Amino acid sequence: MKPVLLLQHDSEDPPGFLGELLQEHTIAFEVCDVTRSKQLPTLHDYSAVVALGGAQQAYDEVSYPYFIEEKTWLRELVAHEIPYLGLCLGGQLLASALGAKVRQHTQAEIGFFDIPLTKAGRQDPLFEGLPDFERVFHWHMDVFDLPSKGKLLASNTCAPHQAFRYGRHAYGLQYHIEVTPAILASWMRSLEPETPTEIRDHLAAIQHDPDAYFPAYHAHSRQLFRNFLRLSDLV
């Protein structure tokens, strides 16, 4: 069985909960630090690819020239129908690689939210076993448009394009499913001084009582990721 490849874009966003799940299933995986790699790995050496988040902007190829190669690589991945799951920046990069616009949003979306699934999302195998929504964690200031021929799977009023599928099983999500309490604590240390009070209060409530937030989030993340592994013929 070929391993899963995890693309890491930021040291502050490691595999986290997804690494734990892969270990539970005894599925081999490799982590590639995109920012340090001279060349992305050969696609056909992997059963599936998961792209993690990061603080970069997917549309800024001047500051982050490695995105040029990564987007070309993603188009090849889609063409060869290799299963892909992009989280936050990973989802934005997929959308950008497929010709959709990624841009700065008018507001930050940070915290735990229940994201409604569209009719297509409720019927998509990635969300099998979930209710009509998914409990997710957001930490983003950018949003993506829906690629041409992309199928919208989840939406809310803040960022209408929360999840999409392109082709058979290339998925882009605007949110995170890999976050652990330790990862969240590290992100909170990077909060900007101008962060709105309501966001700070929400994050403080999470830190005060993580058991009120993480169990449902991890249950939904576990189900979605298991579905992705099943789509990838790994479980």
C-alpha cells in the first residue's frame, strides 16, 4: 500500500489530529515541508494527498514562489484522479490551481462553527455519516470562489464556499479538521492586537472548557477523514 502524503505549509500547522488517525489505522504517511522542499514528491508514489493550512496567501506567488510549482503539481494530481483533501490554505490552493479566484475576505472567520451541507454535500461520500452540518474549526482571512465545474458541498453566510469537490475525489475545504488543543494554543499566541473582542472571547471560552468544543469537532473530523481514506481505498 502506498503511503499518504501530507503537504505542510507552516510549522504551526502540523498533521495534528489527522496524524493520530493515520497512526490508529496503521496507514503509513510522509510529511513534506513545501516551504523547504526543492521539488515536490512524485505523485504516483502516494495513495492520497492531504494539504494542510498556513498563514500564506494562495494568490501571492511573489512572496511564496513555491506555490507556482505546487499549483502545477495539483493540476497534474487532479488529471490523474489521485485523491486530495485540501484544508484551509490547502483548499484555497486547489481552487486557485483550478482557475478560481482567491482573495482577502472582509472579515476574519475564527473559531468553531457548524457549517450546513448543501444538497450535494449531503449526498457526497465525503460527508457520509454526518448530520446535515459539520462541526469545523476556522482560522482564515482569505476565501475562494468556486472553480468552474466544481460542486459546492458546504456553505454559510460568512463564506459561501466552504467545501467543494472537483472531479471524482479532489476536495477543497475552507476549514480545518486537524486542530488539537495544543495546535490551537500555539495559534492563539499569534493573535493580532486588533482581533475583534467577540473572537477573543470565543477562543478564551474554548481554552477554559475545551471539552465543550473538541469532542464533537473531533467526532466529525474523524468521520470525514475516515470517509476520505475509504475513497482512497485505504480502509
